[in-house]
Amino acid sequence: MKRVTIGKITRVRGLKGEMVVVPFTDDPQRFLDMEKVTVAKDEVCRQFPVEKAREFKGKVLLKLKEVESPEEAKKLVGGFIEIEEDQLVRLPQGSYFIFDIVGLEVVTTTGERIGTVKEVISLPANDLYLVEGDEKLYLIPAVKQVVKGIDLEEKRMIIQPMEGLFDL
């Protein structure tokens, strides 16, 4: 089964093997309900039961069973927290995970190819899609006035460019 990265271990905290995790999710609360995670580091993946998790200054403090000391936890720093795809939260209709968007081919409603989504930039007002075209980069706002459709099976995003969008 496919795994999805939801955070990165950045450092050790305390004397009992607790780790600070930067979440790659809009909802760090999801860490609080997990029973197990996979830690991927240096091409090695190992599954751990979760002992406890709590929010801490926009990050997550994660304590894994079997990791009982700062020395053991330090070996996992730099690793990525992954979950099985079937553990993902259900999104509302019309919402997508970032990993679903990255890699989509972007075309206009008239069929003109613009490029490929390389990155999703999260901003307070709305996300921006960084699209790499043949000769330049484009920033496409993730708003209904511009994004007219997303077809994950076809790996395609259809946009209706606003006036001046490509003039930058």
C-alpha cells in the first residue's frame, strides 16, 4: 500500500525520547488520534506504535513506543512521518491533498498546455500553484474563478486564465 508523508522529525525534546515534528498537514490535530506511524529515514522505513502526541507551538510533540531515550530519538531526527494511504482523512468534495495536485498537467479551457504543477504554496488568502511551463514559471491562484476543473484520473487541471495572469 502507498504511504503519504505527513510530517518531519526536526529535533528531540526532553529525556524520555519525545520528538518535535513539523506537520505537513493543515490539521496537526490528526496526529493526536493516530495509533501507528512509519518513520522513513535514509531509505529505511520502520513502523512504530504511537504512545502519545500533543500540539506544541504549531508543531507536534510525538512519543513513540520503543523509543525510550533521547539517544534513540536522535537517530530518527531528519526522518519523515508517513501513514498508509487508507489512514488519510476524508476531504470534502472539491478539496484535494497537495500530493494530488503536484504533477498535474495544467491546460486552459481552450486546450492550450500551460505546464506542470511543481509546488503548492499555501497563503492565508488562498493557495498558489507554481506551474513550470516550457519557458517560464507561472503562479496560478487556487480559486474557483481560475481553476475550472481537476481530473485526478487524467492527471489534469483545467484553468480559465484571468486577464493579465500570464503577463507577469
